[in-house]
Amino acid sequence: MNKFKKIESYPFSAKSIANCTWIMNRYCNYSCSYCWPHAHQQKKDFFDEDTYLLAVYSIISQFKNNGYDNVWWSFTGGEVTFNPWFLSVLDEITQGITNKNKMAINLTTNLSQSEKWWLNFSAAVDKFAHKKINASWHGEYINSPDKLDKFKNKLLLLRDNNVNVVVNTVLTPGKLEEQKRLVEYFNKEDIYVLVKGARGNYIFLDGLEKQDFDFIKTQATLQEKQLISRKGYIEATYLNDTTKRFKSYEEVLAENYESYDSWYCTAGHQAITIFENGDVCRGRSCKKEKLGSILTGFNLFKSVERCRTKNPCTCTGDLKMPKWRDNGNNLFKVG
């Protein structure tokens, strides 16, 4: 049973900011044994440049029509940095930046591009109000102290160029002590490590134990120094009207791994997810609610609608959008 009656996150509940999660391609230069088969491929699957650029224009315009002048862009893959048009897309987004219209970016990457490429990226996002890298640590490829140091040094290079950095890792059964050592390694450089519980088909993997979930739930407290300047938070209101703030969505999932079916949710109105085949959907967990395609056209909801997905809401891009059980908890105008 869902313990909450409302969940929201800063800045999406406090500012006129929308979210676009964009899986630009599934091509990846890595082929990790533990990666979901649908999440990566060796064949390049890029569209032409104009398709991406026209999509950027439509996304910004439709969010603006819905009352959101600012857009938070979350790019993921595959490995997006190998898309030949990725930096062109960032340049197109920059053209939409004004004193009134702010842009932010969150990029999930394996960080395998060269330091020179990352300097070009830093220059491309210079005018973004907020920029953040979620660097995924893959032990099958970063398998020596030298490679781990190179990975860390790229993070420090990005941070020196005003890009916020976080390391993503996945906690699999039996690997808790390894994860603790990794957290300690990056914390020495004041880099926060987001530890995710391994899951598939909407459930956590068998073999994860209570001590694993306890570590995930308390990671923000354990790394409090690394989070001291972090403004973002997730606030949940429980059925008994008590509230609790979380520092990461993994903590929320460890606390309340549930569906939000029939709740009002701003996804589709304030947020969209674009898949590698061009489909534009309400969200990642609710991909069956298709809004169109960047290839043939798409339309966002004109007002906030109820969730129609019975599976647990497991994607951070979906979970962070404000949602509530009924209009008595509503912070938004609904139809």
C-alpha cells in the first residue's frame, strides 16, 4: 500500500520549470554484462540533426504554452555523448535562453569521452543556469586503480569548469562492502555517490538484504558533507499528514516502492520522456501513455491528468514530478 498522500520535489513544485527526459540513443560503447538488454546496443541509432533541432523548438514552445518558461533537460542513453548531434542540440537549447527563460541540464554518462571532449561540453553548457553530470561507475571497465583515477580526474575537471558532479553506482547482492569503499574513495574529493539498489522488471533483485536497504536509506546522512550545498529535495506527505524530506529518489524508493495509479500527476503536462525511437510519452514508467513522436509530431496535456499506470513509479524523472491523491492536496490547477 502506498504510504504517501502527496509527493513533490524542489524545484518542480516551487518554480515554473518543466522537465524533459531524453533517451537520444541506445548505442553505447560499453557492453556491461549486468546492463538491461533493452538499455544498450552496439548498432548506432541516431536520427538526422534537423529531427533533433526541430524537436527542441517544439518542446520549448509547448512547455511555454503550458506555463513553464524554464526547462530542465535530462539526457541519458545508451551513451549520449557519442551521438554526433548532441552538442548541436545543446547549442539549440542555448538559443532559447533569455533573462526570463532559464535552462538546466542533467547528463547521465559513463564518462568515457576524452578530457578534450568534456572541455567542449563545459563550454557548450556555460549559459545553462544549472549543469550536472551523473557519472555512472562501471566496474567491468573501470577495473584498475589507474582507470579509477582517470575517471575521478575527469570529474574534477568538470567541477573546475562549474559543472556539478555525482557518481552513480548500482548495489548488487553481496557487494555492500565494495560500494562502501567506492563511496569513501570519492568522498575524499567531496564527490557524492548515489548508490542505487539493483532492480529489474519493477522489483528489487532477490538477494538484497536489510543491511543493503539500510545503507541506501541512510546514504544522504552518511554523506552529509558532500550534500551540504545541494538545494534539491523530495518531500513526501504521509497518510497521517506527517512530512519527510529525502535527499535522493533512491531513498524514496527504498521507503515506498509503490504505484501512483489514479493519482493526479503533472507528468505529460510539466514533463515528458522521449525514447530512442522518437516516441514522446508521459513518462518512462508510464511509457504506454504516448503523446506522439518527434518524427511525426506530439502534443502535451493541456492540464494535469490522473496517472493510469499500475506498475511502481521507478524512474527518477517520473517520481520527481509533483503528484497527489486528490484535489485537496493540489498545488496546481487541474482540469
